[in-house]
Amino acid sequence: MTPQQRTVRDRVSSMPERLGVAARAASPEPPAPGEWPPTDVVRHLIAVEEEVWQPRLRQLIDEDEPSWPWAEPDRWPGSPDASLDELLAVHADRRAATTALLDTLDDAGWERSGVHEVYGRLDVAGLMRRALSHDDEHIESLER
């Protein structure tokens, strides 16, 4: 793993802690009409982990040059009565599974790539940088 890949992997792994700080500090109410409260932001990030990042990483491991459409999942429907802390634990668990997939990759695995209909060719680090950018957008919305 190159130093840049290690940095990406470590940022992916540490994101649940950052999300937890932002979500717990935010008002439990939606910040504006039509926007999500912290619980829904976390539910969305769980869904994205399960429906986008993990499947795409598996495709990179198992397939030659997969292609991906734009995807923006809604909110994870599981555990409808879960508290914010319970949802954060689910997200941390899902993100740990993503990190575990990254940890299975050798140098050649990190170089594998797919083609996204909007972002073009992405290797593993590029895909994970998209994940981090998506996380950042939602965390910043909680911090406003």
C-alpha cells in the first residue's frame, strides 16, 4: 500500500468518529424545511455504505473494469426506532466492513479500476475519495 493509499484507507476508517461528533453536536431537528435531521443523515450514510461503496469495492475485486451508474440511496430502513447512538454504531459497523475489504487488497488490487458514468475511471483510492467527499458533504451539513 502506498502512503497515499494508506492515507485514504485511514480516512475511510476514521470517518465514523467524525460523523459521531458532528451528529451528536447537531440539533436533533431538521436544520431547514426539506433537510434531514442527524438520524436521517446517518441512515442515508448506512444505506450508501451498503448499496454503493461495498458493492462497488466487491465488483473491483471480482470483476474486470466494472461500470457504475449514478446512485443516491435514500435512508436505511432498518431498526425504525433506533436512537442516534444506535444508528451511529450501525454505520461504524458497516464502515468497518468497508475498511476490511480495503485491507484485503494487495498493490494490484488497489490499482484495479471501474468506470463511473459521471466521474469516469476510478481506481480503488479514487472510489474511496468519492466516498470521503460524500461523507464530508453530509458532515458539513450537520456542522452548519
